[in-house]
Amino acid sequence: LAVAVLLTLISGFDFFIRLARSEERAINLPNTITTLRFLFVPFLVYSILSSNSTWSLVFICLIIVSDKPDGLSARFTAQITSFGRKYDAFADFTVITTVAITLHLASYFSLQWLLLLLLPIIMNLFIKPIYFVKKHELFSTGLGKIVIGMSYITIVAYLISFPYRHTLLALTISIAYFYVILDLLHLLDKKIPRPWKK
């Protein structure tokens, strides 16, 4: 719980610092929806550590469901901003990292699995800002969204004790490492090989 609260507070402070420095209108409907996802995290963590599977599923579903409206509202209201995109990605990072640590603390999976999962997340945390400084643009691919989606599916799989949850975790980790490799190639301006295309 302390980890969740700490990460949520850090995220909140980071948001207000960026808000103060940003020339964009950071307080808008999409970013407000993203902020709600942060607010659900401590309740989710408490539910997991309390072995309350019902409320754990309720809060993770609220987080997952609220992940889509922020992007949709940004498009429909023409409020797509650089800050909003970074804030949304940071929200995903905070939620997935916090819940992964919590699942380990609640003995859902071992420390080895946790470290394997966190390594590509941490690597991407360094790659993305470096790419932004170098290229002055945000880089994202459909594979990144797949990794996020797979991560949320894996979390739900553990909460409902899905029989193949460990296999799903291994698959999610494998895709995450592949995604990091692609990000490194983009950062180094290397051409990405596409053997499936002639």
C-alpha cells in the first residue's frame, strides 16, 4: 500500500509540475479522466493486499475502462496535446508497475517474474525521454498499445486465477522485450527489418 501511495503521490506532483511549466491547456476533460485512474490505484492495491478479489476486479476494471474515454474525448473535443499523450503513458506505467509489485507482495508470482516484467518497463522509461529530446517528437507504435493491453489482461488473469496466467505473463514479457528492442532501433536510427515484407 505504501508503494502505491508513494507512486501515486509522485505521479500527482509530476502532473502539477508539468502543468505549471506547460504552455498547453493541461486541465481538460481527457487529462481529468487520466487523473481518475491514478486515484483508483491505492484502492486497487488495498483490495489486492486484503485478498478481496471482488473489489480488486472492480477497481482494475474501472482503470481499464477509463483508459479509453480519455483518448476518445481528446479526439472529439480537439484537445490532443503533447502533455496529454505523455501523461496518459505515464499513467499506464504507474498503474502497471504498482500493480505488478503489489501482486508480487501478495504472492501471486515470484520475484523473478516481477524483475523480468519490470526491466523492459524501466528501460522504456529511459528510452522514451531520450528519443523525445533527440527527435523532438513522441514515438509510439501499435505494439506499445498491445503491450499495455496484454499487461492489463495479465493482471485480470491473476486476479481471477486463470489457469494459464503464468503462460500469459511469459507472453506479455516476451512482447515487452521485443517492443524495447524496436524502441532502441528507432532511437539509434536503425532500419527495422521486416522479413514479412518484400
